[in-house]
Amino acid sequence: MADQDILRQSDPRAQGASQNPAPAELGRVAASLPPTCTPGAPLVMGRCNGGPPDLSFDDYGQPYATHGLHPFPAKFPPPLARWAIEQFTAPREWLLDPFVGSGTTLVEARLLGRNALAAEIDPLSRLLARVKATSLDPTWVEAAKAQIDHRWDSATLPILQGQPPSLSAVPDFPNRDYWFHAQVQRDLVRLRDLIARIDKRAVREFLLVVYSSIIIAKGPSSVANALDIAHSRAHHVERRASPNVWRRFCDRYGRALRGLRAFYAQADHSVQTLVLGHDAKALPYRARIADVILSSPPYITAIEYPRSHKFSVWWIGELLGVSHRVYETLRSHYIGTESVPRRERHTLRALPAGLPTLDRLAARLDEVDEVRAGRARRYFWDMRRALAEMLRTLKPERYAVLVVADSHLRGLRVPTGACLVEIAESLEVDGARFVHRDTVIRTIRERSRQMPIKRGSNGDGMKTEEVLILQRRPKHLFVAMGTRNSQDSAAAGAAAAPRAPRPREARSPGVKPGLREGCCQSTKRSLTGVGSIETSSGRVMCGKETIA
Ligand SMILES: C[S@@+](CC[C@H](N)C(=O)[O-])C[C@H]1O[C@@H](n2cnc3c(N)ncnc32)[C@H](O)[C@@H]1O
């Protein structure tokens, strides 16, 4: 597809956008159902032949292809992205991820031959997503690395002989000497200068990601004097010896190259991937472009991405076109941010959402902590705008699959999934609305997901996530909210409200028949209300939530 068929008419291409080579022919969307399982795929999931989906993926081993290129907090488990893509799309269809993060969905989309569009506010995440999903010829990277090896060696000799290195300036950022050893600073500048001299953008960016990964790496493998950069506020660590930048870079490079080779061998080189530097609250894409929306939105105040990424942005920001000062100012635009000014909190408090679960929650939070109540309100208002954009960009009858988790604020459980469903079903865009089709609970394998583990006043941390499945339907259809796993409550819903049209999985392109039966068996949460009604404000009231 050409840019004008993808982008909104009024949207100029955003800064930081990148596009892979356009395929010769993208073909029309396949109307056939997708294959149940991809033969020979690296993952064999028992449910492919009709069993209930266990989305915990306990058997998922090491990251494959480019998934392990760079650490990232709260990454999607790749098999979950794979499952959703196979369930909800046919080959060559278009996936949209409005919160693309490190690009897990894009990598899987390319491996499975789907076109993919993405938005992401964070410049480092955009770089990661772009690099991980680009089918870059590994031999180009090897040639560039050989050049760097040579230049590093020839620059090292004079230094060993006592000559001062000729370097561009070490970047200036807060507490530089506290976080980085003097020798590490010099080596990071040298290495960055050598990478910046690589001509081919895709190759340069690949090596830049490897470079960034040694800064943000977890614990002792980081060259920064910091521990746990991704999870929380970085903790300073006193290192006895200065970490060896070059050796760590070469180690990471070896692993990254192996991943790239595997990815390149399996990737579909003909599909398109586009990552735009946009806010999910105002997507640059035209209406009804996506065959599926697959995303894991940010959590409420759980991870401050700029806080963990700033270590890397200090060093490579200039090459990404963002100074650390500009990066700091972006912080308040992230969904889930902790920086919600007092005035905004008060404004939001005066604007109840008109949605029962959400308003009840905000009122309870107000009693214990007005600041956190304000953050929660701001999160859901932002997500409302993001959900409206998802509804606008999704094709009729197709599905949005969102992976979310409850949060704990001052000991209160925030039922994020239930609130988002409530919001989603209250929206109307272009004569369409979302209908909640299912929620599948999955267990988080904490080690691989790198979730923030919050304890004490914040509760027990995140042990499970919800996979919300929403469908875009025409607004004039009355929506009944019977449960999908309880015949009794479905019957109760049917008695009190006009019967909802049966979901059209079997007729919708790209959706496997039998999906709902599979999902239902593992769904623990259900909606047992008597149905939904349209209010004068156009909102749909949800039924009462129960936890099985
Ligand atoms: C949970 S992460 C996504 C992780 C991703 N699924 C992966 O596997 O790497 C959420 C992402 O949303 C991004 N984000 C936060 N606010 C945003 C906004 N307003 N618009 C677009 N992206 C945003 C964050 O920068 C973060 O990368």
C-alpha cells in the first residue's frame, strides 16, 4: 500500500518514521480463514487443534529471532502475539499496534507474513521496534562490524602509546560521573562515533541497538553503575573495575547476530512494516485500515518508560534526533504517567466518566490518596481516546486484542480490564462501537515478562493478565451482554434484553471458527448484567462484573 492509502489525509509523516521496502504487490485481503497452525513454526501449541487456549506459555524458552535483541520492561511474550495473529488474521492482512514498545507484535507479524503498522511515543522504543522487525541481510551487518573492529583496533594503538583520543564531546547529562565510570564514558563515545559512521541506516541502527543494550542491560552486565534500570528507579552500584565496553559490545553483538540470522531466514521479506512516532491518542493512520489491533497498552503508573530509557537516550539521543532535555518534556504525554499536575487532577475530578466501575473506583481512591486517584483518572481518560482511535482504525467486524493487567494503588485493586471494557463499550465512532467478546486470563511468567513487582501498599504485584477481545460492530445493533461461559447468565441476559446477533467469527475473514468456545473455557471473569442500554449521551451501560 502506498503512504496515501495508509495515512490520514491531514497527517504528514511523523518524525522518526521508517518504512521497509515496499513489496511489489500486496494483493487484496484474503477472505479465507487463516491456517490453524503454521507448519514448522518454532512453537507447537497444543490448542491449535481446537483445545482451550492456555495463554500462559509456560513452555516458552529462550527468546528466538530478534526478540532478545534489547531488554524491555513488560514485553509481550512472543507466543501470545503469535497466537493472536494466527487466530485473528489471514496472511498479508494488516495488523496495527498503537503501543508497539519494543516491537514484539511486528516481529511476529513479519515471521507470519502479515503487514504491520505501529505507533509509539518513545523514541528509543521506536528504534527497537523498527530494527527488530526489519529483515536486514546479516552479511551487511557483519561487513559493518568488521569495519568497526578494524577502526577500534587502529584507534586503540595510539591510545595505548599515550596519545589522547580524538573524540566528539562526551554528552552532558545529569550525574554523568555518578552513573558512568570515566573510562566507560570515553569508550562509549568512541564506539558511538564509529557506529555513527556506518552509511546504511538499517545497519547503523542495528548496531546502535546492540550498543544501547549494553547500557540498559540488567544488573552486572550493564556498563552503567546501575542495577535494575528497567524495573524501578535505577539503583547505584559501586563497581570495583571499570566495565569493559568493547568486550560487552562484542558479546552482545554475537548474540544479536545469531538472532538476526534466524529472523532473516524465517521472515517474510515482502510484507510492509511501518513504525510512526505518534501518540496513540491521535493515530496517523486512516480509518478502517486494520484487520486486527493487537497491543499491550501501558499500565497505570507501573513503569515510567522515560526513567528506564533515559540511560540510553543520554548516549544515543543525538543520533535519534532527541536531546535528553526534549526527552524529559515528553514524559507527561505517556499514558500511565505519574506526572499529572494538581490542576489537571482537579479538572478530571470534576468530570465523572459516567461509567459505574470507573467512577466507583475513582471515588474510593479519592478517599485514600487524591494524587493516585488523579493518575488513575488521567490514565482512563487517555485510554478512552486511545480506544476511540482503535475503533476508528479497525475494519468493521474485526477484533482488537488487548493485553492488560489489574494494578494496585494504595492497596486498592484497580480492575483495569473491566474499566477498559466499560470505556470501550461506551464509545461510538463513525457509526461503530466496540462489543466485548471475551476476556481470557493468563498467568504471567514473571521472569520473562519483566513486570513491575510492587508490594507493600501496592499489593502483591501482577501475577495474571487479561487478554481482552473486543469486536467492532455497527452502532445501530443493540448489544446484549450475556456471558460467554455461563449458559444461565446468557439466558438471563437474553430474557431481559433483545437477543444480540451471534458473533460472526465463521464469516469474518481471518477468524478461526470455534475461537469463542476455546476462549470460554479459560475465562474466569464474566459479565452477568442483564444487557446494555443506550443512554441519551450515547453510552452503553455494562452489566455487573463477577469474578468466578
Ligand atoms: C506495555 S508497553 C508495550 C510493550 C510491547 N507490547 C512489547 O512487546 O515490547 C507500552 C508501550 O506504550 C508506549 N506508550 C505510552 N504512552 C503512549 C502514547 N501516548 N502513545 C503511544 N505509545 C505510548 C510506551 O512507551 C511503551 O513502549
